[in-house]
Amino acid sequence: MLRGKRHDIDERRHSPRLPVDVEVRGSVLSPLEVVQENHVPLLGKAENIAKGGICVISAHAVPTNSLVRCELMLAGSSVGIPSLAQVRWVENSVETNGYRLGLQFLL
């Protein structure tokens, strides 16, 4: 059933998804928009990127609707591109033995 819903979402997208070689590092923000002491880390590899968001493969799930302060680390670069995103969906990934996360860019 989740696949069906995702298919419907795919049909409504306005910009194409592009494969990308980007490492994603970040922290889930607390409701007060500050990093918690026992913060939930986000570490993963981007599967694809588009104008409005990015799909990340991660070993750990992050709660849906969470705000994430993250950095997109381009291959061969030591400087990350900062971003603020919201977790829009999370699904188990049998292929990677982890999770696929849909992040919507807010900034």
C-alpha cells in the first residue's frame, strides 16, 4: 500500500529527481529548534535530489515531521552545504538493510 501512495506522489512531482553523490550529516532539532544534548544524528548517503528535497539512505530511522539541520557533503569536498529540512516520509529499505528518508528543503 505504501508503494501505491508513493507512486501517486511521484505522479504529482513538479521537478525531476537526479542521482547524486552526496553524504548527508545532520541533527534532529528539538521543538525549540536547538540541537538536543542527546540529539538523534542523521548520517546517510543521498539517493537522489530535486529542487524541493532529497532522498537519503540511512542506517537509522528519523521521526516523520522532524526538523533536521543538515549538511550536504559533496564528494571530494571538506565543506558542507548547510540546509534545514523536514522529514516527510520514512520507509524500510530491504536493498540497503536500512531506511529511505524523504527530506523536504525548508531553506
